[in-house]
Amino acid sequence: MIADALDALAEIFSPPFRRVMWKSLGLTTAILVLAGVGLDRLALSLVHVGPAWLNAILSVVIALGLFVGMIFLAPPTASLVAGFYLDDVAATVERTIDPHGPPGRPLPLAPSVAMGMRFAVLSVLVNIIVLTLTVFTGVGLASFFVLNGYLLGREYFELAAMRHLTAADARFLFHRHWPMVFIAGAVVSGFVAVPVLNLFTPLFATAFMTRVYKRVGALESGGG
């Protein structure tokens, strides 16, 4: 599995991936900048509540809050945007690791967008839970890897599996092999924990989980 992760990491910066990578990164950055500017203008318009010194403090607090908020929103936004391109990534990986195997079917646009939106919302909720646990219990690091490992592992594994299986069969396969998928998801969580690099999480996770799905498929074929 470590070899699969290293291969996926190297692959996301290879020529076949660069076009998708720059399109995804550019659109993600544009959305975050527009959202940040809009929220900043809205917040500053509501700041005039007292003396100048208080307004200055509130402006600094708002700026810091927006900065932290953009950090938390970057990965789910990148996932939502990249959802439009992940089939191309998965197809490229499949051709690389199994050129003679059956090609996957691209997901229809509506289910693909729905999965991206669901994942973005779940990602925000999970990280709010992680932040809450960090503040009140001190187990934030452990909860980050456990919760994100499950979420990232399941979402990206099922995305790779649904190119070949029905949604119900993809869920069944996940439950049958969840320990392996969970460990792979924890690896992806480590990728998410690195600022800036986490913007490439969808590409890395798709390339990695496509390989994990192929391994699971080999186990199933062998009677595993």
C-alpha cells in the first residue's frame, strides 16, 4: 500500500495529470478568493458598532477568522471542483496499472456533482468536529486521522469502485474490506494535513484509491 501511495504521489505531477491539476487548482483558488472577498466586505460592513479602536480590533479578528476559515474550506472546495475531472484521473490510472483490464464507466454528471457536494459538506462537518474535540478534549490529532480516514477512504474508494460497480455493490465492497480502505484513508488524511499540498488531495486520493480498488478486486477474484 505504501508503494501505491508513492506511485500516486509521483503520478499527480506527471504530464497526463498536469492539465487537470492546473484547471482544478485555478478554479478552486478563484472560488476561495471570491468567497473571501465577499465575506470580508460583508463582515466589515457590520463592524461599525463602537469607537475606532474597537472597530480596528474587530477588523483584525475578522481577518484572522477569514484566513483560518479559508484554510478549512480549501480541501472541501478543491474536492467539489475536482469532482468534474476525477473520472479522467481514474481512467488514466487504470490504463497505467491495468492496460488490458476492462475500462471503467464515467459517472453521470448529476451523481458525480451530488457526490462532490455531499463530500464537501461532510468534510466541513468532520473538521468542525475535529476542531471542537481539539478545543475541549485534546484528542484533535487522533480524531483528525480517524474521522478523515474513514470519510476520505470511503468516499474515494466508492468513487473508484462505482466506475465498475453499482453504488450498492461499491458500498458492499467497502464494508467487506473496510480495514484496508480505512488505512488508505488515513494515509490520505496525512496528505490533507499539509497546507497547500492539500489542494491536490482529490487527485492524489483518486489515483491512490483506484490502485486500492484494483488490489481489492484482485483479492475478490482470488476468493479473498
